[in-house]
Amino acid sequence: MILLDEQPKSIKKAIRYIKQDASKEQLKEIRKLLDYAIYKRLKVLDEGKEV
């Protein structure tokens, strides 16, 4: 399991926001944004390995 203490401050703040303040609609939007950002980053990293 990933320890929250080892993550950057921005991730800690985002997780705290998700746990405490985000509404159901905000959570859905955050999920979409994170999924897209992770997908794009993994794609870039995979392309770099093939070169």
C-alpha cells in the first residue's frame, strides 16, 4: 500500500479534499481528470521506452 506521507504535498491535499469536501459530482469529475492524466502519462512513458 502506498503511504500518504511519502507523497508530494499536492497529492496529500487532493486526497484530503476528496475525503472531506468533494461532492458526488465533483468526485466523478476528479475521477475523469485523474484517469485521463494517468492514461496520457503512461502513454508518453511507454512511447519513450520503444524508441
